[in-house]
Amino acid sequence: MTTTAIEARGLDHRYGIRRGPVLHDVSFRLPAGRICALVGPNGAGKSTLLALAAGLLRPSGGTVRVLGGDPASVRERFAYVAQDKPLHPQLSVRDTLRLGRELNRGRWNAGLAERAVADGGLDPGARIRTLSGGQRTCVSLALALGKRPELLLLDEPMADIDPLSRRRLTGLLMADAAEHGTTVVIASHILSELEATCDYVLLVDGGRVRLGGETEDLLLAHTLLTGPVAALDPQTVVESRTTGRQLTALIRGPHAVGDAWRADRPSLEELLMAHLRNPDAPALLTPTAEVPA
């Protein structure tokens, strides 16, 4: 198995000649075996990046390699769940899983797919056209897990699933990934749920990767300061806010503070929100996310 799940070099993509690039000069590396949160505002290019990795789009420039090869050449080794979840409306849930088994002979895990359907509270005999959006998502996740992929690409997978089913399916997904070393990329807006599940982060904004690397390393690279209003080195400040006589600032790197200051470790949500609120903050890729020369 390859040690790199996804590697992008100078990746560009645009929709139409007259439109600006959705992604521009994107370079990063995602090591295999990570659970990666792909985050960013609407229109930042998250879905485009996943579609490029899945081989559904061709780059306008640069390259993207998946599991060591071109996406089209390794398609049987990864699974992709798109936002629109295309499923045949006339098939039942049971027949949809049977189709998944026929299309993935030699790799199919029927027990895992059926477990995902059960955790979603679905009737195996129900036709796809009768299911809600969240229920269709459960079927799509069941197909993806049943394929037993080395890499799982998920575009907003849990957004329309009820909280109980979401918790069950997330637990199933994380347990299976831990057991088999599956690399998982989850594009999501639910920042509060990512810290407990993801050990890697890619923050995409303005068509570029602004943060990338191990979650722990990114958090250690920042400090949350709270104290009296004072001047801070602008080169280190990601974001600062003043409330009355108190200043709260997220800074890059360690900082020598006096007794009047409190230095804390930021949460992942605080880190991501600060960078999203300040698109001019300098980008940071940890060594594991940097593309080798």
C-alpha cells in the first residue's frame, strides 16, 4: 500500500474560460491512514477538489495523484460519496446493495454494508425513490463502506442525517477506518464534530490550501492569548478581538507573556474559525502536508 493517499502539485481548476479559477496553484500531501477534515466556506473549492481526486474532473493545470497513481487507474481502490448521491430510484435498498456487490466482486463486504443500512434505520425492501435525503445518504455510505476502499472521499456526508443515525454511522465509519487503516477525507461544515474524529486538516479558502497537516501539530503551532489591550507583533497575529479592556488574540507560534496575560491552547474550531474570519492570515503547511521537491 502507498504511503501517500493524495498528492496535488500546482493544481488549478476553472469552470469555463471566462470564469476565475476555483482552485489555483494548490499543492499538498495527505499521508495514508489519516482521517482528514476538509473545511472551508461555501464556494471555496472543497467539492471541486474531491471531484478532481475522484477523477470526475480533469485539472485545468497541475496534477493530482491518488494512492500513487492517476485517479482513473486506481478507481477500484477508493470510494466517493458526492453531495447529490446518485442512486437508481426504482431499485430497493437491498437490490442497491446487491448491485454494489456485483460491481465490486472480490472486495465487497456485505456485512459492513448491511450494518450501515441497519444503523440508518432503513427498511431493506424500501425503494430508493421513497427515501428521504438523509436515508439516501445512508445507502450511499453503505455502498462506499461495502466496497472496502483504501481511500474514502466524503462530500458533506452527514449534513442531512438525523443526529442519532449520524452518531451511529460516524462510529461505524471510524471503527472500520481504525481497523483497516482506511484514509478518510470528510468535507464538512460541522466544525464542532471534527475535533473528536479527525487527526488531519486541510483548510481551503480562496482557491488555495491555507492550513494543512496533523491536527495536533497545527494546534501546537498556535496560542490563544487573553489579556489587556496591547500591541502585538502583526507578523504573528492570525486574529484579534477587543471586548472592553480585554484583548483575545490567536497568534502563530509561542509567545512570552506577563502575569497579566493568559495563554491557552486553542480548540480546533477556534483555530479554523479564526483563519476563516481572516483570509489574509499567512498559510501554514506542516512537514507532513508539504509536497516533496
